[in-house]
Amino acid sequence: MTTKKNIETGIIVALDENNGIGHDGDLLCHLPNDLKHFKEVTSGHTVIMGRKTYESLPKGALPNRTNVVITADSADKYPGCIVARSVDEALTYSKEGEKIFIIGGGQLYRTTLELVDWLYLTRIHHTFNNADTFFPKIEFEEWTLIQKEEHDVDDRHQYPYTFLTYRRK
Ligand SMILES: NC(=O)c1ccc[n+]([C@@H]2O[C@H](COP(=O)([O-])OP(=O)(O)OC[C@H]3O[C@@H](n4cnc5c(N)ncnc54)[C@H](OP(=O)(O)O)[C@@H]3O)[C@@H](O)[C@H]2O)c1
């Protein structure tokens, strides 16, 4: 999907081998390099998130990004964010020159995977048995792999992981 303003859209997500993305309102594990990657990819752009993902952010709205939260809830509970009632409404808030990134969670990914132009996946090479939130099935034949960067376990990263960038065919 490219919006009316011709802005490109992407999903960014860290998912395990079983497409698990969350547990009990939080991420499945802490990978500092993935947080750095997330910041590098999304800074200076618009991020759209579901209400539960907003609630999971330790410091609220993300700096240096236009933050849009989708919720039916009262708008004044989300400081630093624009509140939208639907995906369509959220997409209207991107600014000229900014890309749009859907940053989760599971419910929002399910309604936007069919729409976006780009996928930024961090594949965590592990299966978390406690995952309770999942990314939808990806039909990889619909996507072209543009970039791949593999990382091993190290002192700060308990699991190996791979950054993968896909463009819709
Ligand atoms: N691994 C990752 O990369 C990653 C990224 C983000 C989040 N997560 C994890 O995912 C989990 C949260 O995901 P979740 O699926 O439970 O919740 P979510 O998608 O973050 O939020 C769900 C709420 O957002 C609103 N919403 C979402 N999609 C909507 C739509 N299409 N139309 C209208 N409203 C919509 C609704 O808010 P109201 O009920 O207020 O109306 C809904 O209850 C957490 O565990 C979080 O840590 C993981």
C-alpha cells in the first residue's frame, strides 16, 4: 500500500521461529541490537501502534518519531501521540517525507500485513513456549528478500537472530 500522499509503508517486528512476538504484554526477550535496529529504521518517520503496544512502551511515546496510537479509548491518555480510531485514519497522519512503520502488536499486524510495501523482520532463532501473541503467517512467495544480516549469540544476546528486509513483489 502506498498512501494517498505516496508514502511507503512497512511493518517492523521481532518474531521467533513460530511467529511468536509477545508474552503477557511484553516482548519475548531482550536483544539490545534489535532495539538499536528498530531505532535506526524508524527514527524520523511515523510509527503506528495498537493500544496494548503503546502500554508496553517503558517511557511512552517514542522520541524523534510521529507516534500514532489506534484505540477506541479516550484520546487524552496518550501523551505525545496522535490517537486514531482505525488503520485508515492512522494512515492519514503521516507527514510528507516520512515513511510509515506499523510497529505492532499482533492485532494490528493482522490487519495490516496485506497492505504494506515493506517487511523488516528480526527472526529470533528460538521458539518461546510462553508466547501468547503471534505474527500472522507470511506468504514468502509474495516478497523479495532485499537484505539479510545474521548475528550469533554473544554476551548481550542470548539467542541468535537475523535482520531480514523484504519488498512486496
Ligand atoms: N515482537 C515485536 O516486534 C512486538 C512489537 C509490538 C508489540 N509486541 C507485543 O505484542 C503484544 C501486544 O499485541 P496485541 O495484539 O495484544 O495488541 P495491540 O495490537 O498492540 O493492541 C490492540 C489494541 O489496539 C487497538 N487496535 C489494534 N488494531 C486495531 C484495528 N485494526 N482497528 C481498531 N483498533 C485496533 C485496539 O485498542 P482498544 O481496545 O483500546 O480500542 C486493540 O484492543 C505485547 O506482548 C507486545 O509486547 C511485540
